[in-house]
Amino acid sequence: MKGKAAFVVGAGVGYLLGTRAGRQQFEKIKTWASDTWHDPRVQGYVQDAEKTATEFARTQGAALKDKAVSTAKARFSGSDDDASETAAGTWEPSDGPLVDADDANPDATRP
């Protein structure tokens, strides 16, 4: 199935870039994409996403950094408290994800 999908995508790209009609269609698509990107409504969503990401990084950055540092120290010190080796030799955390809901919201009250 991957081979068929790759062939179809390749044929489509070849058509778009290899024929005059394809180049014209490509220019239409490129113009539409540019117009859409520069639309004030889209830019409003982009700015909202940037603000959200910046705020998340400010509020949760320290928790993420502390968790990463403690996990790295445990891993490289030879301690198996926070990390384990799998049979294939790749590292996986032994107690689930590195950052869970409690780590991401350290100031949240618990019921």
C-alpha cells in the first residue's frame, strides 16, 4: 500500500512540475496558499498559537527541564530508578511518559 501511495504522489508531483498545465495548476495552488496564509483570520489563529506556545514554554519550561535533567542523571549514573533498558537496547522510561499531567501543571490543585 505504501508503494502505491508513493507512486501516486510521485506521479502527481511529476505532473505538476513537468507539464505546462501542471505548472499552471501549481501556480494556482501556490497563489491560493499564499492568499490563505496572508488572510487576517489565519494570521489571527497563528498569533494565538504562538502566544499559547510561548506561555506554555514560560510556565512549564522549568518543569520540563527539571524532569529531563533528573531523567538524564538517573540514566547516565547507572541508576535504574527512573529508566530501564529494553531488550533491543533502546531506552524507555520505566514509569510512563517523562512529563505527565501533574508535571505539566505543577500549580494545579489535586482533588
